[in-house]
Amino acid sequence: MNEKQNNHEIIRRMRRKSLRNSLLNYGIVIVVFAIMQTMIATGHISSLLKGLLVPLCVYVIAALSLNLVVGISGELSLGHAGFMCIGAYTSAFFSNVVGDSMPDLPRFILAILVGAVFAGIFGILIGIPVLRLKGDYLAIVTLAFGEIIKNLLNVLYVGVDSHGLHFSTTSAMDLNMEPTGRQIVKGALGISGTPKNSTFTIGVVLIIITLIVVQNLVNSRSGRAIMSTRDNRIAAESIGIPVTKYKLLAFSVSASLAGVAGVLYAHNLATLNTKKFDYNTSILILVFVVLGGIGNMTGSMIAAVILTALPEMLRFLNNYRMLIYAIVLIVIMLFNWAPASLDFRSRMRERLWKKHGSDAEGGR
Amino acid sequence: MAMLDVTKLSISFGGLHAVDDFNLNIEKGELYGLIGPNGAGKTTVFNLLTGVYKPTEGIIRLDGKDITGKSTIEINRAGIARTFQNIRLFKDMPVLDNVKAGFHNHYKYSALTGILRLPRYREIENTMDERSMDILKVFDLDKEADLMAGNLPYGKQRKLEIARALATEPKLLLLDEPAAGMNPNETAELMETIRFVRDEFDMTILLIEHDMKLVAGICEKLTVLNFGRTLAQGVTSEVLSDPAVIAAYLGE
């Protein structure tokens, strides 16, 4: 009986550890939110920073979603901006079509669902053929996907009139709409007049939801299956885990969360076009994930915030701005990955939590 | 009825007959050894049995059911689990989670149940934890349940692989050189564990091994492979005294 209780003790300890890691992330988000709200209320915040709050939420969500693919599933996606683009366009389109026939909040909630579902569907469509392959194929195909989506949307014209929707890929004239018809997607000009529904509060709520989805998924049967295919595909198959199915699950959930980031982005701007959703953005999100520590959700969030805010904060340095930015990248990299730094941090953590074992690394 | 019944199994890679006309019959509860010099085709036989390779010819029956040509995943569900010559653990997952991953097809709840943390999630996780700890205890790994699998010492990693395979609740367990890299003490202990697993879980075991002491010590029957062909087959003591077997191992 004594032995049995010992078992329970280890399991309890493991559960406490995983719960603590999850709660830490919610805690950080809520504390930062509270600080920001206080600063806004007391007016101690520059208009520059205030304008950055929603984009910060966008990038945090994007980084968390990409970490699910890169860190948990162990695949490389270079097209996450493409999924954001899908989410942004479908939701902005939805909001524009529905217009004022619905109150703001329910419409925005529906728009978020629309963006998430469409991005998720595209994730499945891309994932089915590609995730069967091994190696770098996914990276190449997702990179291409991001660019293709961008270019397709650049020539897309959509209008709506009493007969319903009209599509064209040549010009607005070819839509053949009634004079009363309304043009919604205007090719390279994108979508304008999207209601500005995104607020910092909604952004933070979406971050929390993203965290819940990602963390709960990771700490479940499906999460173990996903990570087992990452650690050893052959062994995972040998114990009966359908590898492709779980890679696809991780990929499509990630795509749909990236779509949510896109929705938030689209409803923060008067005009939405595809310029922002190029491969530079995809790479930037990957940089957040790598710098924050692959598989480490806390790190992804912090890296996303620092690296999004920093270039703006450093504007006063003019020409030296990108130099400082690069130095910060290197410093973060060293802090995260240098053996001496890893050692130092694990010792600090031990002292803080008073626990043993070298497995304390990582904030999954 | 035989637990495993293999008839005329063959596979060739190009012109090379890696395994040729291989027959095997293992009764339920037997501890069976597959031995032979390096490159004889032992691991290829394992890969054929577990669906990693598709045989060119031949039939594999598990407990009377034809599993020839099925995928690795289907074969595991049908009841064959294995370990690997070069250890393949989920290194960046805790020891406990390695075993829980093995229970994947026995305790199920959907991804959505996991994300929403429905009551069913906690209920099944509890059962999985309990059962996993029971298996870990058999291998004396319960104290290390929270360590990352990659941080375990070598001998324990080998044991954890067996524990994970057992979690899939197989009818037939394939062990690919379980004693590789172990010192004599560890090997002796492993022999005890393998015997215990057979008795406790009522398991049928087929193992590849080079350590003759282990083979002679625990295997009831043997098949000797050489250049993909069966050299000798039968009761351990008889096979090991067969002149052809001695010649293959020691040279003429």
C-alpha cells in the first residue's frame, strides 16, 4: 500500500508541474493585460504603444499557433502568413457582407469562427498531400502556398448585389453587377471598410483561448500521439499511432489558430490587402518561435512581444535601429540556447521551486 | 492453434534474397529465439512480421488471422508489438508518457474532449496513469516516471521500450536484441524480467539475440538463420549442438 501511494506521489508531482507551467502562461498574459489597462486608464501610455497593442496580440497568437507545428509536431511550416491571410480575408468579407444587419459583438464572434474554419480547411487541404512526406517538403510547399494565396487574392474581385455574389479574376467591370451592387474585394486594393472590431481586450481573450487550445491539446492523448510522431515516427507506428492523422490534426489546428490571428489583424485596419502576408511575415513568426525556444509557449509569447514592439520603440535611434534589433536577436538567442545560460537558468529555477532533476527545462 | 504461423515467407531486394522460404510456428506462451550471424536476415524477419516491409511471398498468421501485407499500425492493433535494435524511445517525453502513448488504442477520448477537459478526460487519464505505473513497476522504472526518457541510463531505456510495447497489450512480443550493450549483470536481470513478463502477462515472445547465454538460458525453441535461409529449427539444446549451426557461428 505504501508503494501504491508512492506512485500517486510521482503522478501528482508531474501533474502539478504541468499545471504550473500552464497557469504560468495564463498568469503572464493576465498580469500584462492588467498593467496595460491600468496604464491606459491613467494615461501613461504613448499613442505609439497603444496602436501596437492589437498587432502584439496578433503576433502572439500567430507565434503560439506556429509553435504547435514546429515545436510540438516537429514539422517546419513557412506559410503561416498564408493561413493568417485566409482568416483575414474570409472574416473581413463576412463582416462586410453582413454589415449592420447584425450587432457588432455577435458578428465579430462569427467572423472569428469563419476565419478559423476557413484557415483550418486550407490547413487540411495543404496537409493531406504534404504531411505524408518526410523532410523539408512541408516547408517548401507551405512557402509556395503562402505566396500563391497572396497572388490569387491580389487578382480577386468579388461583389454582391440582389442576385447574390459575383466573382472575377480580371477586373471590377467583369463582375457584371447591378448598379446598386456593392464591390467588396477589390483586387490588389483588397477589402476596405471592414468594421474596426478588434480591441486589446478581445485580443487578450483570443490569446487565452489559443493558449487553452494549445496547452490542453499538448497535455492530452492526442498531444502525446503528436509528440510521439515527432520524437520517433517509426516507433509511433509500431505502437499503433496513425502518424499522418496526428500530424494533420496539429497542422490544421495550428492553421485555424493562425486564421484567428488574421481575423484580429483584419478587423484592426480600415483597409486590408495582401502586402503584409508575404513570406517575410511567415519567417518573422518562425523567428519568434525559434528565439522563444522551440516547443516553449511562454518563450514564443515573450519573443513575439519583444520583437514586435522593439523596432517601434527604437525609432528614435533612426539609422541604428536595425543594428540594435540584430544585437537583441543575438542576445536572446544566447540567453535561450547557450549551455552556460541553460545551466544558470536551471539552477535558478531549482532554487526558486526547490525541486530536483534536470528535466525542469522548457515551459511546455 | 499456433499464436504465430509463418509459411514460406520470402523477400528480395533487387536480386538479393534477404529472407528465403522462412517458416515459423510459435505456440501461445512460448519463448522463442531467432539467432544467426550478422546479416543473416533476423531483423528483416521482424520488419516483415511488423509490416515495415511487404513480403514478396508467403503468409503470416497471427492467432489464426491473416495479417500478411497489412500496415505497421494495423499489425500492432492485431496484436504484435516490438522493440528495436537501436533504441527508439520518445526521448523528449517523460517515461510515464512513453508508456501512456503505448495505451493509445486502448484508452480513447477525442482531441476535443482533451481540449475542453471534459470529465471523461480526467477519468481516462487516471486509468492510464494507474495502468502505466503498474507496468513501469514491473521494470523497476516507477521511480523514474517523471524523467525524460532520453535521460535514462541505457539499460533502463531498453526496459522502457519493452514496457511501452507491453502497453499496447500485444498477443506476441518481438524483442530485437534486448541485451545488446548490457553487462553480464544487467543481462542476467533482463533474463529474469523477460521470463517474468512471459509468466505474468501470459505473453508469447520471439526474440533476436546474440548473447548465447541469454538464448540458451530462456529460449525454449530456436530458429537459426544464415544468409536468409533457415539453417536449423527446434528445441534449444538440440539446435545449439547441431554441427551446421556451430559451423555457421565458428567457421569450419
